[in-house]
Amino acid sequence: MKLKKFEGNPILSPNPENTWESLVVCNPAAYYENGKFYLLYRAAGDDAEHFIHIGLAVSEDGFNFKRVSDKPVLSPTPNSFDAGSVEDPRIVKFEDEFYMTYAFRPYPPGRYWENAYDIVEAPEHNSFAPKCLRDNIGNTALAVTKDLKNFKKVGRLTHPSLDDRDVILFPEKINGKFYMLHRPKNYVGAEYGTDYPAIWIKSSEDLMSWDVPSKLLLKGEEKWEVKVGGNTPPIKTESGWLLLYHGVDENFTYRVGACLLDLDDPTKVLYKTQNFLMEPETSFEKDGLYKWGVVFPTGAVVRGDDLYVYYGASDQWCCVATCKLSELVDFVKKDSK
């Protein structure tokens, strides 16, 4: 089974009229409510520093989106922990408030696509400076909003010495606890049970104190998924929590797989696809800033039995693919070992 890509992709492209989004619009969080689709997308201009922001677009059909403003809804805060970038958001809703996790850096990453894979710029500091500053480490924070336009930054969620991204909250409490997926790049080696970065899971009583040890949830097993990370907030189904995740192969190509987690104990993987659901195929998926090919979902919403998967293409465009949710769940169960 493959996700069906929208023929009109990309659904959002860089906007030359706004300097903060003239080069990049990608990796959108997504939410569907009261007949409207909302995308909170990562955006950046063509500046040398490459400051990264988050913009908002709205649609009534899930395919044709209109920007709500010529300004970002969230930007780096000067001289703060996220002064360089706010990016790759994921969003869930608890009662009347939205909770958005977002990746950040203390300094802008520079034109990272011109460097070797996964290398960003970092200013010089002496050896006493925290590692997060010396290496311009990517980490994750939480922001809260009621209208998707005005956000309150709550602060860092994961340990400052970890390069920890792809942090995703479950959309409801499970047995009285909040759960979070994350991908700490440092958690590799024999003591961690994985040779490459993988998906970990942990719980919390209050959304900010994640002090309990993490558990290794899922690691790469197929050739297309040497390194893996979570993509979209889990979707509750009768068969389990449906999670879309990405696998990166030895050539740095990004593809998409899926798994089902136990409803009452999401630390248990019930089913996991052997084959990927989506891979880079089109010119904008293979020939953007990342030349090796990237499809990277960060938002998925359900309307009836229709699943809309919103993804970034090669770190430069926003796209959408669809399928029947019931058919995808059946496929994950059948394609599992």
C-alpha cells in the first residue's frame, strides 16, 4: 500500500513577498476542527543565518490553503533558548487549548544544506559553555495557544545536552499519564540497545516534568530505515495508536512507515510495517534544499474515514497525501512480521 499523493502538490510554496518565508515552507503541524484544516508550517527566508519561523494557513477542503497573515505566528525569541529557530511543529489539543511541541536551536543553523549531512553552523564559545551552545544543539520546547495565532512559550521539554527532536505528544492521557515520543540522537550504542537513533517513549504527570527513564520503542529493522524518528501525533483507532514514522537509509533518503501501539500501554508495539508507505518521487521531493530526497510528515488529520497526511518535501515545500484510515490500519497489521 502507498499513500496517494495529491496531484496539485505542493500545496504551499515559498512566498517571495515575505522575507521570512521566501525560501522555505515545509514540515507542517496539522489540525482539523469545525470543518476547517489548519497548517502550522516551518518557514525561512534566504538570509545567510537562516532564522526559522512558523506560519499559519487554513483550508476548507484540505488541499487549497490560504495564509492567514503576512507575519509568522511564532518566531525565535532574541537572546532566549530558541533564538535561532522554531521549527517542525506537532500539535495536539487538550480541552480548549492546543499544545504544540517544536524543535529549536539557540542560534540559527546557517545554510545547512550546503554542508555535509546533518551539520549546522555554531558560533565559537570557550570550553566552559554548555554543550547546547557550543554545538548549537537541536532540542524541543512546548508552546500553548487557544487560537493557533497567539502562543505562550512554556519552555524546554527535553534535556539540554541531548540533540532531541521529533518530540510528539499523545493527544490524550493514558491511564492518568501524558506520553511523549522523542528521538535523542545521543542514545546509541550497546547500553541503549540500538546502533542508530531511534524512537523512545516516556510518561509524565504534568507535561513538563519528564524525569522518568525513557524506553526504547522502535528502531530500524529494514534497509530503508537505518535511522528512525516519529512523525505525526498518534491517531487512536480500535486496533491501537497509529503512528507514522520516518526511516532514513544509508544514502540519507527519507521514507515513511507506520506502526500500531497498544491503546492501554503505548510502550508496546503491536504491528510495524516492513515496507514503506511513501518515498521521494517527484522533482520537488528530490531536488529541493536536500538533494538526496525527503518526504517528512509532521501532521495527520482524520475526517470520516479519510486520512490526510501533511508532509514536507525536501525541506522546501508543503505537500499532502491521502488514504482511507481503515485500509491503512489493515495494511499495517498485514504487513507486520
